[in-house]
Amino acid sequence: MNADHRVLIIIPAWNEAASIADVIAEVRDELPAYDVLVVNDGSTDDTERMALDAGARVVSLPYNLGVGGAMRLGYRYADENDYDVAIQLDADGQHDPRYVPKLIDGLGEARLVLGARFAGEGDYQVRGPRRWAMSLLSGVLSRMAKTRLDDTTSGFRACDREIIKLFAQWYPVEYLGDTVETLVRVIRLGHPVGQVPVAMRPRAAGTPSKSPIKAAVYLGRAMITLLLAINRR
Amino acid sequence: MKLAIMTGVVALLLLALIFELLRRRQLREKYAVLWLVVGLVTLPLGFIPSSLDNVSSWLGVASGASLVLFLAVVFLLIVCIHLSWEASRLEDETRSLAEEVALIRADLRDMKDRQADLEAELEQARTSRAGGAANGANGHPVGIVTQRDGKAVLGER
């Protein structure tokens, strides 16, 4: 990937007014050459205004569609405006923009590069059913892709023109569909997938859920998503 | 025979309801046809419940009523599945529309910003040349605004 490629950083945001301005400021600081697009997913707070004031481009959905819905709009924007590379980054500040150049480097051999939390860098830890779900997903998907994928549910990813075009017209809205199902589809279409180890930071705002019931539900949904995705045409 | 009158009257009311909805254009034709057929089939069955007994005994079902019940459950299940499918399709369509609206609104905002910039520049040029020789024959200042590389360029004729 050479320097004159046009890169778009897509940040899906739903009621992230508390952290969005800092995230945009940091991205623009670290990566001044790249365009930043915030997909405001029907926020009821000031997310849109904060993002505009921070200097990002903003597209606002009239109502909440979920991460998958926001991301398809982001990829549609990237496709219509002829970007060569699209990066997906969370609005809560847990993805460090300093890893973006590494993700883009990874696009040399792969069409879709995941920022993986378990691949050595950082000290990201999960336990119990959530951990089982994640290792099940990474086991199955690694075998399908014939390469090691440690963190299949990562929302920190980079992709090239070909994948932008695919995601612009097809991107599931269902829970976990935005990560797991898109990955299955990309692998099945024969596109090479890769990963780059990244360290995650604690969220700038909001708290991650620790409830074991939620984790068990997560495991069940992960398995259903995986089964459906593998059997879909 | 009280049962036959009750079911028959219900079938009649159903048929009347469908006809009324259709008359007021509240039902799409594809559904109307379906429900009209349902109404027309239940009407004779409602008044003469024993009319199905031959068919049901041929199928090995004890009574016509339970055959109708069974078929009704199957039919309603299929209708429910169809409606879920329809709802999923509509959600897909509204999702596309929502995306379209978002993109158009973003474009519109860019246009408005550009227009505001252009007007500001035009105003500036006008005031700086007020009283100058740049007025046209009719007394209005003449300026040509062109776009070069996405930037407004103000030129004199």
C-alpha cells in the first residue's frame, strides 16, 4: 500500500457524545492525511454536533440501526467517494489509532486485516463463556481461512477496495453479524484475511458488561450466528 | 344446529370485513385475494359443518371439524411465516432508505457550507469594490464566480 492511496476512517457512533470529540482529535492528530467519517447511528445526544465541531465528516441515520447498519452506510460512503482503503474504528476510544498504519501495511497480503487483541500485544483478558465463545469462533474461522485469527469479533479492521465494494451492498445488521458473518463471507469468497496484533485501551466512556448471564447469552448467539453464516449461500 | 348458525354468521362477518377493507383500498390486492378465498371457503363450511365429513373419513380423520381445525392451524402458520418474511424485506427497504437519507443530508450540509462560503466571498468582493470602476452598465457590480479544484474563484469580466 503506497502513500497516495485514499484512506477513510469510519467511526460508527451511537450516543457517544462523551468520547467522540477526543477520538476524532486523536485520529486527526495521528493520521492527518486520512479522512474521518463518523456514522451517527440515530444518536439522541449531541454526537452529531460534537463530531462536526471536531472536524469529521458526518452522515446521520434517521434512526438506530446497530453497528452493522452504520457500517454498511460507512462502506457505501467509501465506495461512492472512491476510497482505496477503509478502516473501522470504535467511537469509545478503545482502539488506538497508532495501529492504523500497521493495519494498512497488512493489506499487502490480505484484503481484510483484523486488529487482534489476543495476538501477543497488550493484556486484554476475558473469562468464562465469553472466552469459550471467542475461542470457538477463532478456531473455526482460522481453519476456514487457513491462517491464524485470534480475535474474530474485533471491531478494529482495515479493508481494500474490493471488500469496500462488497460491504457497501452487503453488510448484516444482526448482532455479531457485523463481525463474524462478514468474516465468514469474505473467507468463503476466497479473499485472503490477515491479522495484526493490537493493544486495546480501556474505554474512554461507558463500562463493559461483566454479567455471566450476558456472557452465556453471548456464547449462544455466537454459535447461532456461526452456524447460520456457514450454511448461508 | 346452533353451532352451524354461529360459525356461518362469523364467516359472513369475515367476508363483509374483507370486502369493506378492499372497497376502501386498505388492503393490498395480493392479500385481499387470499382473504377473500378464505372467506368464501369458510362460508359454506360454517353453515354446513358436516359437509367435510366425507373427505375427513376418506383421510382417516374422525370428524370434519377437526380436519378444518388442523388445516386452519397450518394455514395460519404459513401466513405468519409469510408476514415475518415480508417484515424482514420491509426492514431491508427502510434501511436502504435511511442510508439514502443520511447520504443526501450530508451532501446537503456540504452544499450549504459551500454556498455560505461563496456568498461571503462575493459579499467581500462587492464591498471592496464599492464605488470603484467595476460597476456594469446597469450599475450593478459584475462578478463571475467559477469553481476551480472545488474552490470558489471570483473573477472580473
